[in-house]
Amino acid sequence: MGNLLQSIINRDVQLFYLLNRKIKCGLLDWFMPKITHLGGALFTITFTLLLVLSGQDRFRDMGWQSLIALFSSGIVVQLVKHLVSRTRPYLALEEVNFKKPPFGEHSFPSGHTTAAFSLAIVCGANFPSLYPVSQAVAGIVGISRAYIGVHYPSDIIIGALIGIYFSNWALILL
């Protein structure tokens, strides 16, 4: 079991370096630090509150679904971050391309990715024609987290799964 876990960790680090160093270019150096904010609290909470306050039933319902998904998934992310206490890659690995300090030191799971997928699933469920775009944007937000040096791929994958789960739960609830 120990060899399997070490193999998974090694692959995670290899994939991290692929996303953080191998695909590095000027365009992505400019783009990734910007798109990563679409999973941040300022954007996701503001977007959700604007939907809730919009006055139109369809947008208001989507806003409440988003709020439930963000709130419930956010609680789980914070609990897991403190239980696992995984150190961020820029603090644990050498030669990491790092763009700016995050709010906390714990890496697992990615809260930005969780929030991005929470909104993407709710948006896609309410506006099916936007589903591919919303999923692509959420995926790029996730990739941006490794590109800027603050998350491993496994942090991103688990964050996406948490976001998907809680957004589907919110859609069923409302």
C-alpha cells in the first residue's frame, strides 16, 4: 500500500511540474493569474449575490442554488484543508513558478476549483447551452491553480469533485 501511495504522490508532483513549468509561456503567465480569480471568493460571492438580487425568478433561483453549493462545499473544503494540512507546492517543492501568495498555507483541496465547479454546474443546469463553456472555464480555473504554483493536480481534482457534488445536491434541493 505504501508503494502505491508513493507512486500516486510522485505522479501528482510530475503532473504539477508539467502544469507549472513545462507549458510556461508569456501568454499563460499573463492569463492564468487573471482567470484564477474566477474561483475566488470575491468573484463567486459577488456573482451569486447579484443573481439572488436580480429580481428575475430564473436568475434568483440560480443564485440560491449557487449560494447553497458555494456555502456547503466551502465548509467541506475548509474542514478538509485543516484535517489534511497539505503544504502548498511552492512551499514544499523546488523550482516552482510562483505568482502570488495565497490566503492560507494548506493546499488540499483547491477551494478556487471547488467554487468554480460549483458555479459551473449550477449555471450549466439552468442554461444548458452554456454548460460546455462553464465547464471549460471551471477546468481552466483549476489548471491555473497549478500553473501559478499553489495547488497539486490532486488538490484540483478533489476540489472539482466536491464542487460537482454540492452543486448537484443544491440543484436537487431547490
